[in-house]
Amino acid sequence: MVKTVCNNYRQLAPVLFGKGAINQTGDIAAQLGCKKAMVVTDEGINSLGFPAKIEASLKEKGIDCVVWANAGGECPTPNLLEGAKVAREFGADCTIGIGGGSCMDAAKVISVLANNDPDYVLPNFYKFLSFQEDYANPLLKTICIPTTAGTGSESTFVAVINNDATGTKVGLPSPPAYGIIDPELAVGSPARMTAWCGLDAFAHAVESLCNTNDSHHSDLFAYEAIRLITKWLPIACAHPKDYEAREQLAWAANMAGMSFSETNCNMGHAVAQAAGHLYHIPHGLACGSVCGGYLEYAAKDFPGIIRKIGVAMGLDCIDISDAEIGVYVGRAHRRLMKQLNVINLTEFTGVKIEDALKDIVDEVMVEPLATFYRAFTGEWDRAELEAVATKMWTWQDLDD
């Protein structure tokens, strides 16, 4: 009997999109039946006054609120445990994550840990990630409000955390109940942060295309995200207050998130998460740095898709052979990185690739990242993995 491969596509949660949408947070929370909301953010976002707008909107609807501004970069476990304790003591029935991916992911994880035993959930995260087991108790409802355009966490089923229980950077399932995207919140964001976030979204789109789980539905989002990011990310970095650029990137990040939520990322993110965990590299910078080498690697199995990615980037790919297309598109990605003045990882970490390579590869080749990596085509090769990880560090020195 021939096995039939079926695609499953859906949007995990409704999304409210538009300028000023943050002021409707109270309306959304009331629609969800929330009575006590915990706003999850960090000190930087809190100082900008965005959580205060959320608090005012909630109070208009009679919803009690507490603001917790200790999410921390890259979701460290101690902060998440602290946040879960605050949620329990407050009696929250809703978390509202506002900020970059770390703030939104923190809100999503706190929604799990508030009602479930962290001492069981965190060491056994893979049982939930592979859907072998359900959480013992219901999750709090989560509303995600991005202030950047990168992770698309408002439309993805996982939250990426630094899991002390396993010593790895991993995803924990926690789907949002609603997303609120207000592009105005990103206006004025620094160029460096804007670039890293946009490159993360670009990597989501690329990896969602280069696997066996994609469909016409996910492909539509991914190719359009690539087109928008290639066009608008340099503009947003050069002109941080350009609202149109922020709006277009907000669309792109959300579409890339919806795409990889249907298909999942794979080898590129496995390498990025290993390097990020080991050397404290921000996720967007790690994903952007690995993507050029990933494009070259993926072309051996998906030359037609890499060609279409090149077309979405505005490249003339007509006379480029399948054997050359990976290098050609990877080179274009490196040019984009240089245009955005992205820092190389040796300078950022103070670590040379020859000192980092073995540790990165070793972490990717064992669970949980090995499963993530093999989602590419089902196979892996250490030498090819080493080549991709090396180019992650040395992309700036490669020929254009």
C-alpha cells in the first residue's frame, strides 16, 4: 500500500494587524474571557511605555493586570520560573507577551508552567514537542504583541527557550490564542536589531521551503516573506522611522512564522540554536549568519526551490545551472548581510570557528537538535554540517 502524504494547514490564532492595534488589547482579552492578565515584557520595552498602553486598555474593560518586566534575553530558565510563580500568585488566566521573540516566548512558556509542574515539563519537553503527551493542566491564554519583525511568535506553536534542565536551546509547544501586530511599535528600532530580526524571518521562510512538509499554502507565505524582506529590510535599517518599511516587514515576519509553523524549520535553525546556546549569540544574528551556507547546502536536494528563492530575492536565475544555484543565491544573501552591516561571529563572540566547530557539531548531532536537523531530508552528514557551521563564522570572508 502506497503511503499518502497529506498536508495540514491552518492559522493557529487570529491576528489583529494595523497601526494603533495595541490599543485594542483590552477588547481582545475580553473576547477571550480573560479577567486577570499578566503582561510579560523586559525593562527596555517597559521603559518605552507600551505595557502602560496595554494596562490602560485592559482596565477599560475591567480586566485586572500586573506588569512583569523580567523576561530576559533568550528566555533563561530562572526568569521563566520566576514569571510562572508571579502568574500563579496573581491568579492570572492570561499572559500578554509584548516585545521581541524572547518576551513573547516567555509569555507562552509561562502560560504552560503556571499550571504545570516545571520539574516535569522542562526535562521532558520532547514528549510534548513530539506530541507524545499532553500537558496535565490547561494552559493560560496567551496574546502575543511583537515590537520587532522577526520571530513571528504570534503565529507559531513553539516558544524557544534556554532549557537548563536539558542544557540545550529548545522549543516548547505553547500556541498563542491571539496575535496583535501594530507596526508602529517597531518604528525607530535600532538598525542592528532590525537587521537581526529580519534575517531571522528570512531564515524561517527559507527553511520552511526546504523540507518535505511544505505545501502550496506554506509556500505562498514563504516566498512573499522573502520578497518583502529583501526589498524592505535595507530601507528599514537605513531609515528607522519609515513606517511603510516597518509595516511591510511586520507582514513578512508574520507570514514567515505562519509558514514554518506548518512545516517547521530544520538544519539551519539546529546549527543556529546550538551556536546560540553555546556562545550566547542572539537568535536572529545566529540564523542570519548560517543562512548563506544553508542555502548552498540545501541546493543539493532542492535546487528548484533555491532557484525560486533567488527569484523572490530579485535575482536573474535563468542562466544559472542547478549545480551553481546554491552558491549563486548564497552569495546574494551574503551581499545582503554586508549591506546591513551585520557583525561577524568571531568579532561578536571573541571565539574562532576552529575553537567552536566541534562543540557546535556535537550538539547538533544529538537529541533534541538531531531530530530538528534530520527534518531537512531525513539524513545528515557530519562533513556537510561542519561546512555549513564554518561558513556561519566565515561568511564575511567569502567571495561575492
